[in-house]
Amino acid sequence: MAKWTAFPYDNSAYRYNAATLKKQWARLHAGDAEPYPKDAAVVEAWIHFHAGEFQAAYEAGLAAGGAGINVANKAQAIYANYLEKKEKLKLEMFLEIAERAEAQQATEPKNPNAWYQQAYAIGRYGQGISVAKALAQGLGSKVKNALERTIALEPKHADAHIALGAFHAEVIDKVGKLLGKTQGADAATGLKMFQQALKLNPTSAIAMIERANGLVMLEGDKRMKEAEQLYADAAACEAMDAMERLDVELARQELEE
């Protein structure tokens, strides 16, 4: 496998050991509600993940199997979304995650992150090929169903609320309210999802960013001031790991443009 692009920021503050990871686990996983692993090999994979060593986390997670699949999928997803420069490779990675997560659902149907990672990967793949094209291929309902299943299995899954809010907002933004209805998209539900995500994970920069984007998509310029404030709040967040740092940097870049 080709060497993945390295995490581009100083990661010394994000280097945990098993004891410090356990102590910060609830805060670090307020987004995905992942339970603390029983397997030491999976703990090691998460240590790599939080430090931004995404390829090492992916490989260690796959090697560990079981709960390690969640780390492997998340590491590959975050890497593909933020750091992979080649569009073709990025899309291939998202498809690979979606397939692996779907296989995981067959053996672990009650694993919320097996459903979430499939939805995240298909959602990002859909954005890559264009939302309209993805909807025409029937990917919209796959994303929506998987996210709703995630929330049914784990009501405190903040990231699934964010992604479901983004689904409603993006569909309505791209095809309009009327056609959006045929895809199950609804503006009020989208706004409610963003609100709930921030209630569940109030320090999440990505929840602030996605809510800001969603407000503008669903309600236009009248929410622009609020959206700008959310971006400013996201840029001021203190990152606890590499993934959060990438989210904070994304907000900072947007504010500079």
C-alpha cells in the first residue's frame, strides 16, 4: 500500500498512552459514542488514531479485527476526507470503507458505528461525485437509513445527528424542498438534528461547522451572521486529538477566505 500523507501539524499534545486515553475517552468519543475497547490491540490502534497516525491506526485496526474495524474505518475515512489529495483514490477509499462497514453489519447488526461509518463513507463519496448524481443512484436513502439506524441503536451518537442534519440540508440545497421530499429530506428535521448534535457534543468544531453550513443551505442569508459566529466558535475550539485539529483548521481556513 502506498504511504499515506502524514498529519501536517504538531501532534505532541495528542499522544496518549493506555491510561491517559482511558481518562479522556468520554471526551474524545463524545462524537461517535464508541465504547472503550476490551482488547489492548484495539486500544493501541486508537492511540495511533488520536495522534494522527492514520495509516498505522488503519493497519492496526484491521489486524486486530472485531472492534478494531471501527478504528480502521474511522482512520481511513478521516484521512480520505482531509488529507488524501488524489480525488480518485479518495473516492476508492470511501467505497472500501462502505463495503467493509456493510460486511460488519452482517456480523454485528447492533454495532452503531458499523452503520455510521457506512453512511459517512457513502455520504462523502456522494459529495465527491455530486449530490444530484448520488441521489439518482439511490445512495441518498442508503445514507439516511444507515444514519437513522445508528441513532436508533445509540441515541447519543452526536456525529450521526450531524451527518443526518447535513443529509437533509444538502438534499434540499441541491434539489429543492419539493424534490427533496421524495428523498425524505425535511428542513425542520435537519435543523433539529444540528441542534441535537451540539447538545450532545457542545465542544465539537465539526458540529459547529456543519450546523453553520446547514443553516445557510436551509434558510439562506438571514442566517449568515449566525453561521459566521459558529465558524468563529469552531476556529476557537481546543483540539484534543488530530481529528479535532483538522476540524479546527478547516474552520480557520474558511474564516481567512
